[in-house]
Amino acid sequence: MVERRDVEFGVDGGDRLRGWLFLPSKRAGPLPAISVAHGYAGVKEHGLERFARAFAEAGFVALVHDHRNFGASDGTIRHDIDPWRQIADWRRAISFLESQSEVDPTRIGVWGTSYAGGHVLVLGATDRRIRAVVSQVPTISGYEQGLRRVPPDAVAALERQFDEDERAQLRGEPPRLQQVVNADPSVAASYRTADAIAFYLQPLPEGVWKNEVTIRSGRLARMYEPGHWAARVAPTPLLMIVALGDNITLTDLQLRAYEQMLEPKKLATVEGGHFDPYLKQFPRASTAAVSWFREHLAADSPEPR
């Protein structure tokens, strides 16, 4: 049986981030560990426990945390996403893992998905405490994604929305909000596809997630270019998991970034769209990640059946 503990740790500004620490049932000596976090506006209950348990069953300690302003974590401006603050907070999560008596601090990896799949590219390139990286369906270029996902005739209205939000904040108003998912084009939302709506609106415990995000989070997302860091992850080993029909973070952008990466690297592909690695393709995606961490962090446990 895998043990799950509720944990928390401090970050800059006095906020506390909260999450789960998963421990293998057999623990002999300090173990390798994996730090796990979700993508854009996601919380740990959006399918991350399955991955963390797979890692723990394979002999790793796994830490899953909610980003600042989301889920169980603190944050004054709720549902506000700054990718660079999330990356800085994630460094503190790694420091927290290093401090745990069950963890070997010389064998820590990171696993990120979607928006956080971009974060782990930056982390892998800039924090050499990290010994292995798995980047699942990662954001590569906010600019390129915006060109594909926002129709040209909608760009001017989107920019007006950003500008009006900025002016309102100057007047002392809080950052404005929009929905994360909504199929109605008359309602401002980050995602409209059926698979995104099904994923974000999946049944969750009461009160852990709300269908809203700050408008300014969208502007920051369009400015975020984690793919620029892809070639700098080496010599840290990097596995990229790409969905072949990804219309959110875009398959071709991911494959192009992979080609620019240096060894040691590996590509694993799965059928389906952006959310299939959490669902129908979970066995393939999780097995690829476990194998990569086993190879580069050397967990002492048998291969999963």
C-alpha cells in the first residue's frame, strides 16, 4: 500500500503551498523522489494522484503540490497564474523534498504536464539539483499557440479585454475574471473544445476547484516561451511525452522543440489529444515516465506489471 500524507511548505511572501506526499510501502534508506505539478488552472485532484501513485508503487517518493492561488494552497488573488512565480514556487517544492528524511536529495526528478510541462523545461535548464525531467504535452510557445487558437478576427477584442483589465486595476479594482472552459463563444473562456470542457469539469470534491481564472493570466500565457529553454536542459536527461493529436499545446510545436533538444533525451508518443495521457493513454504515459525515472534516478524496485 502507498501512503499519502498531507503536507505544506512556505514560499516567498508568506504563503503556504499544500499538497500530498506519496511514500512507497517498502522504504529502506533514502529514496529517489519526483516533484509533480499540474498545468494551466488545474489542481492536484485533476488526475495527478494516478501518476503520483504509479511513481510511489515503482519505489519513488512523489510530491504533488497545488500552485499558489489554486486548490488547497494559499494565495491572495485566487485563480491568478504567473508562470514565473509558479516556477519559483516549484524550486521551493524541490527544497522541501530535499529536507524529507525519506528522500535522497541527490536523486530528485520533476514531472510536469501541459503548462507545467513548459515549467519543467525551464527548471531542468536552470536548476541542476534536478537529475531527470519528464515533460508531458508541454506548452512550448504561448505566441505560437495564440496564433493557432485565437482566430485573427478575435485578436483585437482579446487585446481590448486585456487593456480594460489593466485600466481597471489602476483604478483599484481587482483583476477581472473569466471562465476556464465554456463552449459558448459569447462567454469569455480560456478553452472551448469538448475534451477540455470534459477534463476540467470532471467530478471533483466539493470546493477544490472553480471554473474561473484571471484575464491577466491569459496575457501572461501568450507571453510565455518555455521552449526557448529546451536545448539548455542537457546534460540533465529529458523525456518528452507528446500526444499525436494535441490541439491545445500543439503536437508540431512539441516535436519541433524536441528536435532542438540535446542528448540525453527521449521521445514517447501517445495516440489522441491533449488530455488523453491522463485518461485513455494513462498506462502508456505513466509507464514511459516511470521507466525514464527508473533509468536516471535508479529506484530500487521491480518493474511494474
